[in-house]
Amino acid sequence: MLIKTKICKRCFKNYIPSLIEELFYDKSEFCLDCLNKLENKIRYFKLCDCKCESLYDYENDYESKTVIDLIKNKYDIELTNMFIIKYLLYLKIKFYNYTICFAPSSKSSFNKRGFDHLHEMFKLLNNKKIDCFIKTQDIEQKHLNKVERLNINKYIKLNIDKKELKNKRILLVDDVMTTGSTLKACLELLKTCECKKIMGLVLLKHI
Ligand SMILES: [Zn+2]
């Protein structure tokens, strides 16, 4: 019998996926040891009257922090799926008929990385996806102080015709939520589009 071994993209060790892993972590290229180091921590919260949820903690989870840093600052495209894998089935069912709208990211970071990290992170979800926002000034969030972050709404605009979102169920997604001001700005804009429902999902949240 042929035993199917895979190489984990996080620790580079060979591993044999169990039947359970094959079923639940479909398309995973990470060993269970590495996946288990990411601590599942779903949190529910409301922003602009919209139900939102986050999947991991930013502060207390060393591995989540390391992986997001490797993706965003060391440009490791191979790790982009790691956050979604553990929740894939849950997200596929819960947001089955939702259109995914990506929070806007800065053009200069995209140029540096050579890939759109948000698109890559949500690639395993087969939902329709729209880039419906643009930043009118190319600013990287990490270079902003707290007051500037809170004023981010000045620089975020809709990039599409509002009719495209009318009567649709929308899931706004982002990778890391710090002050929540980007998400709030996006949600306020979405609320002007007569959507059927608007929800938010972030991978990592600062407490
Ligand atoms: Zn591993």
C-alpha cells in the first residue's frame, strides 16, 4: 500500500496525515503539531451594529504572531493558508452564500510582497470575492500612530458601484484588527449599499 507522506510547510518535517486530518483539514499542508500550536480562540463582538468574529488572539498566541509576521514581513506565501485551515469547514458552512469583501491594503506592501496576502489567506474559501475598497492615500497601517489610525476613514473609499452589493450577504474580512478603525470605516461604507446582511471576520485580534 502506498503511504502518502507530506512535507509540513511550517516545520519542513515529513508527516503522514491521518484520515481525520484528511477529512477536516482538507488541503492542509501542515502537520498537526504545527496546526495545534495556533490556539483557536473565536471571539464574537459587534462593530457598527454588525456581528463580527475573530479566530485567534494576537497578544497571547506566540505562534499566531510569528506566522503573521512571516507572511507579512518575510513574504512567506506558503504559510498564508495556515490560519484558515483549522476553521475551513466551519467557515464554509457559516458563510456559505456570502460574498467576501476584502478590507483595503496598502499598494506599497503589495509591491514589496509580490502577492496579495489577504487574497491568499482566504483562497480556500470558494465564495465570490470583491475588492470593494481603495485607500486614497497609500499608507501602511504599521507606520501610523493611534490618532492617525483612528482617522483612517478619511482615506478609505468604495471602489465599486453600490448596486453590486445590493441585497447581498456580505462578509468583510481582514487579517489583523488593532483599533478596529479600518473595519469600522469599511462597515460604515457597506451600510450605505443596501446589503441584505453584513458580517465581519478577522483572523487575529488584539484584545
Ligand atoms: Zn509542522
